[in-house]
Amino acid sequence: MASNDKKGKRPLWLSMEEQILQHESQLLSGSHPEAAIKQIAKGLDEAGYNVSRHGGNLIKLRFAVDRAREVKKPLLKDFNAAVSTLSLEDVIDPYVATTKLIDSLGSTWFELNSAERRADVVAILVKTKLDLLIAKAKALPGDEGIRLLVEEEIDHSVIISAMGITEEKLKEVIAQIEKERAERARVAALLEKVADKTDEEKVRHLIDNNVAEALILEMAKVDKGVIEAVNKAMEEELKEKQRLAEEEAARKKKEAEGPALEDIEPEAMLEYIDSIREIMEFSDQEKEIRTMCEQSSIPKALVDIAVSDPAKLDELEKEAQG
């Protein structure tokens, strides 16, 4: 005897109702549905259900037919119509959706209230949810559909088949999702460290730690205006730091170049000129002269004259000697 709950086989009652729906005109139009009942029983036998030679199952079939004739339509006509109106939001929780569906049909089709059929309805709505998720996923741009199914924990083989992608592509999307989850965990830890700070301080802390603006908005739960204000303040601070750095660089450059010609004392002038002449005896290459003069802390103003107009050193020497 074939088992009605054999893995992969539809429940017997549901298979019966499907057959009743297919033979609706034969069963409901005349006063003698016996021929159609025998035809249905034979078809169910061929499908692996023992109905014709199983008294209990044959009684179930006759009862289902009697109920359809009583209500003047097959159970599945109402059931399928109700399921077809369900949205993804309706079946987010298939168990809750099952209760609502059975409540809406139960006054007419009280047989749906049995524990066995309730479990089967849950399975149908689980499949309905999957179908709706896949439909939604296919309508999304880029990899968003794949991401949706991964986040809904749909079996990977189902995702690959439904979305027409390779296993490598799925692994790529999963890796990206895991990377984003890791980043969210990092941001959560950063926010925990500044939990008692103002929104501005939290935003600054996240920006300093290279958190993307979209994630700041999402996880810090601040207005975009707060981020803009913090960015503006940080830009001003950066400009001030840059200004101070430029001033310091200019100061150091001026210090390295030494005093202007008019600021060099005569005695120092003579010492510098002597040093330049010694260097120029050693090398006549401008680059080498400048390097050695710099190492000797000779003012740049004098070095420029030495490499461009060496004869002027004599004039400066005479002026310094008085």
C-alpha cells in the first residue's frame, strides 16, 4: 500500500481536490457522478495512491465530491482564488497566513480546519512565499534579487536555478554580503564606544573611522543635516591645519635659506664668501655647490649670486671690508 505522506508526493486530499477541480463539470452538472468518481479513483491509483481498492480512501473521495456538489463548486476553486490574492507581505509568516486563510474559508470548507490539512496549507503557503520572493527578486536590478534570496536564507540550489546564475556568482554575492555584515558589526562597535556622546560627536567618530555616509545615516540614526554640519566643521579644521602647516613650512624654508643680503653682518659676510670660494675650488657644478653651501649653512641669497654671478662676490667682499 502506497503511503500518502511519501516524500515528494502530494497529500491525498489535495490530489483528490485537484482531480475534482479538473472534473468539475462532470461531477457537478448531473445527478449521477459515479462515472467521474471511478475515473478519478483510477487516475489516483495510477499516480501511486491506493483509492479504488482502499475503502477508507474511496470514502474520502466520495465525501469530497459530495461536499463539492453541496457547495456547488470544488474546494480548490475557493482555495486557489484566495491564495492568488496573497501578497508577499501576507505570507511573510506562513503560519499566521494559514490561520487567516483557513478562517476566511473555514465556514464553508470546515474540513480545512483539520490538523492534517492545516499542515498541508502551511506547506502550500511556504511555497507561495518562495514563489513570490523569486518573482520579486527577478524584478530587482543588478544583484539585488540574489541578495534578497540569500538574506531570506533560501537554499542555494534554488537561488542558482531560479535566478539563472552560476555557483561562482552566488559565492561572489554572498562574500559581498558577509563583508557588509562585518562592516556593520564594526560600525556597531564604534557606536558603542561613543554611546553617551552627542550626535555630532558620534558622526565625527564614524567619519574619522572611514564609515560610509549611508551607513552613518542608517546606524547612527541621525539627520543628513548633522553629517553635513560635521563635514563642514571638519573641512574648516582641515583648512586651518593646512594653513598652519604652510606657515610652518614657509618659516622653516626661510630659516633654511638664511638671512637676506642686507641683513648679513659684514663679519659674517666675509666668512660666508670665504667658505663659498673654498667650495667653488672643490667643484664648479651648480648642484654640488648648492648642496655643499646648504650643508655649511650659507645663506641662499649668497649662494644664488655665487652660481649666477661669481664676480659679484668680490663687490660684496669689498663692501663688507669697508
